[in-house]
Amino acid sequence: MMAWLNVLDDHWGWLIFAALLGVGEVLLPGVFLIWVALAAAVTGLVALALPISIPVQLLLFAALCLISVWGGRRWYSSNPVASQDPLLNDRTARLVGEIVTLVEPIDNGRGRVKVGDSVWSCRGPDAPAGTKVRVIGAEASVLNVELA
């Protein structure tokens, strides 16, 4: 059943494994399998060039995996991918500059504003309900506002 494995040389097994990991990276992008694929490819090339035993190949592969994943993480941390929408998960930062309406007056620096279909707490100068205010910042879920 596994007789066909005996036909393959060790280096071809590593290179096929590297190719499968590369395909896996394309199908399941996570920017991780590519580094393991690189380690498998280098192990295959070393096995092609040098007659080394399977246990040594496995140790080489493990060491190359650690080095390539560490190098990849280091490279990505020094070369971050710019987001198309850096404020995607920061709702309060997205509201800065928006003009909103007070639904409760700001009294002693505290009030409530309508943002879309929700109501948020706010801080700012005293103003009656219905006044238009501009969001200038936020602390936690409390918006800082100024008169518009």
C-alpha cells in the first residue's frame, strides 16, 4: 500500500510537502504556512545536495521552521501591512468630527447625544436638548463634544 513511498527519494518528499504547504497557504491565507513551506523546501534542497539521514532531516526541518517563522514574524512586525480602514474596529474614533444632536441637555458637563440610531453619553459645555454638537474625541464610551 505504501510501496510507492519507497520509490521517492527523501528530497522529493520534502519538495512535494513544501508545494502542498504553499498550496495550503494560497487556499487558507494566514501568512504562516509559507514559512513552514520554505523550511520544507530548504530541507529538500539540502537532502538533495547532501546524503543525510531521515532523523537529521527532521531535526534540520524543525530548526528551519523555528528560524523561518521567527524571521517572518520579525519581518512582518517591522513591515506592517497598511489597513484600508484603520478605524474599522474603533467606533468612537470614527465618530470624531461628526455633527450629532443632543437628546438630553448637557448639564454640569454631562448629557446624551443621538448617533445614528443609538444614544451615547457625552461631555462638553452646557447646552439645551436639540443643540447640534461636534464630536471632538472620546474616553471609553463617553463622547467629548463641542458646540457646532
